[in-house]
Amino acid sequence: MFIVKAFTFSPVQENTYVLYNEQKEAFIIDPGCYFEEEREELARFLHQNKLTPVKLLNTHCHLDHVFGNKWVHEQYGLELHLHPNEQRVLDYAPASGLMWNLPFDNYNGPLHWLNEGDEILLGSDKVKVLFAPGHAPGHVCFYCEAQGFVIGGDVLFRGSIGRTDLPGGNHETLLNSIRTQLFTLPDETTVYSGHGQPTTIGYEKKYNPFLAG
């Protein structure tokens, strides 16, 4: 069984997730730890819970979701998994950081591709890769059917949706991704978003103003 731990990091208030199991293995998803004390907080949690990180995953590669990639790689020896369409977003992230006055050292290690329908195993538990572009060209979500949750990145928020005015974004593509990839999941599915509080598919179907009707 997965246990989900969320951290909120950086001036952008991005949600970083650690998924771990009873065997003390863990996925690190979208490490947004920008400041040293944030990296120390993440490392302390992993150490105190005796967790061994085994995979580094990005839902997408906007700067706030990749601040900590290089640190995780150096600290735990993990190589990055992302959708192929996100490589150019990853490459652009440092330039974006300079524009936001948030300079950082980018990950430049090996890349491993995630594709729609892939299953990522952690012991006997698994998440499935959902392809949900629109906020970013290679955005993916990680769906755990057995436990009824999805790590959704910046696709769907409580009462809102991801912005689409960044390079590679497209509003209609995003709405289509939500309707075909997320709104087809059971209503009780918990959505752990890249910013803000968790929500559920059912709540967003009923109340999200961007998706009414």
C-alpha cells in the first residue's frame, strides 16, 4: 500500500510528493525543494522514516517542479523519468528561472521516458501513467487505481485548472485532457495537485467553473 506524503516548497508553493510503502521504498515526484532548508526537510523525512528512494519522477518540467531534480540525483543516485515531450521544457527551465529571479542548477543526467499507459511498480504497488497535455506538452499524471488517487501535477486544481499561457500550453488541449483522462476516473478518486489542497474528481465535476457542462 502506498503512503502519500506532501511537502510545499519554494516561493512558488509547489507540492512535492513522496510515495512510499511498507517495505520502505519510495518514489520522489516533482521535487520542488529550492532552498537548502527545504532539501534538508525532505532528506530528514526520508532518513527518519528509513526510506530508500528508488525512482525520480516528473509530471512535467516547469521550473517549480524540477528545482530539486539535480539534488535528488546527487543525493540518492536516481535518474530522471519524464515524458519525451518534456525534454525541451526541462532544457528551458534554467532560463525560466532567471526570468523569475529564481536561478538554479538544472539536472543534466540520463533521461528515461514515461509513456501513456506505462505502469510503474513499487514492490507490489503500482501507478499508471496518464498522458494529460495542455498545461505542458508532455504532462503526465500518476494514477493508483487500487487506492483511488492520482498525482495530478498542474492539470486540475481544487476549483481551477492549470495555466495554459506558458510555452507549449493549450487551453482546449488541457480541457480535453481533464475530460478524457481524469473525469473518466471514479468520482471518489483523490487528486493530489501540484499546488494547493487535494480535491476529488467528483467535486471538480460538480463545482469547477472551468469545466461546467
